[in-house]
Amino acid sequence: MKIAVTTTGNDLNSPFENRFGRAPGFIIYDTETKQFEAVDNSMNLNAAQGAGIQAAMNVIKAGAKVLVSGHCGPKAFTVLKQAEVKIFNANAATVSEAVEKYVSGMLIEMKSADVDGHW
Amino acid sequence: MKVAVASGKGGTGKTTVSIALAMTSPGMVQLLDCDVEEPNGHLFLELENVIEERVSVDVPLINTDTCISCGKCAQICQFNAIVFFGSPPMVFNELCHSYGGCMRVCPVSAITEVPNFIGKIVSGRSGRIDFSQGILDIGFPMATPVIRKVLKKADGNNDVVIDSPPGTSCSMIAAVKESDFVILVTESTPFGLNDLMIAVETIKKLSIPVGVIINRSMAGDDLVEKYCEDNNLKILMKIPYSHKIAKICSTGGNLITGAPDLKKKLEDLWKFIFWTTGGEK
């Protein structure tokens, strides 16, 4: 299964990014093959509106079934829920730390958005 | 003729000036309160014949029975208001700018426009002032559609005073851009000056004649005065820093009750604006 982790870099040692919609990118990590790929989300950094929605689309297009990020707003949450992507809150320094925490079952699934929408 | 009262910085006295300006107009006047996120003009007027109308914007409604899941509606939307990753597309009404692109590109006409109610307009009469005020519903982020509806209340027969929202973003620009003259109300503080400068740059881009009113004027106005002098901006009027004016305005009274000598100055200000703009209605 593929999991998406928000990051400012492009490999497993890159820093974990707390923001979701305006995260510079994602690492898509495959828990079976242990392979990963980097997905660019930088076009959303300066989006006037709807960054969370487009970031959610990027996660869905990459085929991830799980998102690990610091926060998730209401519109992104709605889109991900509709696409049956599970969202987990993490507090981590690097992508690999976030992945390990997820794999070992240390993260809690979010049942609702944890930050307000912003404009 | 339309006169917009704007500021940049909030709390400088836009509504105080707008009400006083409307009260001293040469004839019948329309006062349009466009600060739809925090309208307050009604607090200073005793309104009669009050009516309310709802304001809506058009948003897409997708008929899931006829939708063929092509995703074209999501592709064309520049505001990310439609998301598509399978059937049916999801619509986020609060992001929609009502351009209707989705409806036009839909190959099977599965999209119709339906009203999404986002606010209301309250109108009433107070003496010679014909007053309208926009009120954006709580939770809706887009103020400009409500502002545009308030501005449509201008009937073209009377002079209009527009009480603009603060700041220099979309809301303020929507409120002032069709006006013939802009009055920027400021105060002699570094904040007041900073925001005045931004507001002046904004109005210049819109090519509308502009003048400045200094509110809460006291010794130490030099900052703003120097800026106005250096930039060829006319200081239209000064409202003194006065406990009496503050007290009267904070209990629903108006500037003219607080400072009767300003009545003549406001009447002269109307004349000046008529003269500057050519005076057309």
C-alpha cells in the first residue's frame, strides 16, 4: 500500500512538513516494496485558493491510500474522505520517522479536519 | 456623482465621515454602506420603511444522472471549486466565482446554475438619506458579490456616498472603483500614514481623483501633512481630536452634532468635489 508523507525535500531523509495544502511536495512510500517516489506539490504554494483541494488531488492521483501530515483543513479532508484516503496526524522530524511511526501503528487517524479553512 | 470614503487602516472614521457627508449633501443622497463584513452605518441613522433582500451568487448544480464523468468542468475551473477523481465531481460552493465555465464546457448539459445565498441588503430612509447596507452571512469568504449588489442600489438620479470597507484588497477596490472621487480618511499615526500610502497607490492605479481627511487631528500631524505635500495630495479637511466628538459618535450621534463648525466645511467639500469632478451625476 502507498502512503503519502508531506515534505520539503525529495527523499526519505528530507524534513517532514507540517502543512498539507501548501507542502512543497510529498514522498509516496510503498509499504510492500519499500520503494518511494517524490511528488511535486509546489504549484500549490502560491495558489490563491483551493490549495488543499489540489494537494488532495495530487495524493489521490499518486495512488496513495494513506496521508501522513501535520494538519489537514476541511476542504482537503472532504476530498480525501470521498476518495477513501485515510489521514494520520504526525509529529516527526523526517519523512522516514513519519513512515516508521505509521508502520508501527503509533499514529492516530484523523476523524475530522484539525484546522480551519484559510483564505 | 459618486463619492467613496475609504481609508486603508481600519477605525480611522470612514463611517463618521460618510454619515456627515450624506447629512450635508446639497440634495437627496444615497448612502451605500459597503463594509459588508462589519456594516455599521445603521447605528447612526433612524431608518424608516426598512426592507431586506437576500443576496445570492450562482453556483453549479451537477445532475449526477446525466453526468458522464468526463472531468471537463473540473479542468476549466480556475478557482479549484470543482474536484474530479471519478464520478460525480465534487463542488465547493464557497470557492466558486460564478464564471459559468463549467456549465459551458459540459458536453451533456448536466450542469445548471442555482442560487447560493451569501448575504442580504437592508435598505431604509432617514430624512434625505436613502440608505442601503450589505451584510455578508457569517462563514462566507467572498464579500465582493454583496458589495456589487449594494452598489447597484445607486439609482443614477442622486449623489451617492459609498462607505468603503477598510484595507486595499478586493473588497475595497470593488467598493471604490466606480466612484468619481475618493476621500481617504486617515489619522496622524505611523500606522495611519503607512496604510494611507498604500491606499493612495491603490487609488492612483484606478485613476480616480483623491483627497485626504485627517481625523483625530492634533499637534503632530506633520507626518501625514508632509506626505500629502510631497505627493500633491489635497488635505480636504481636518477633524479635531476631541473627547466631545468621540463621546457623541460612540453613542450613535454624528459628527455635526459633535462639531457644528464642520457643517460649513463639509458643504464646501461637496462644492470642491463637484468642481473637481465636473459635477456630473
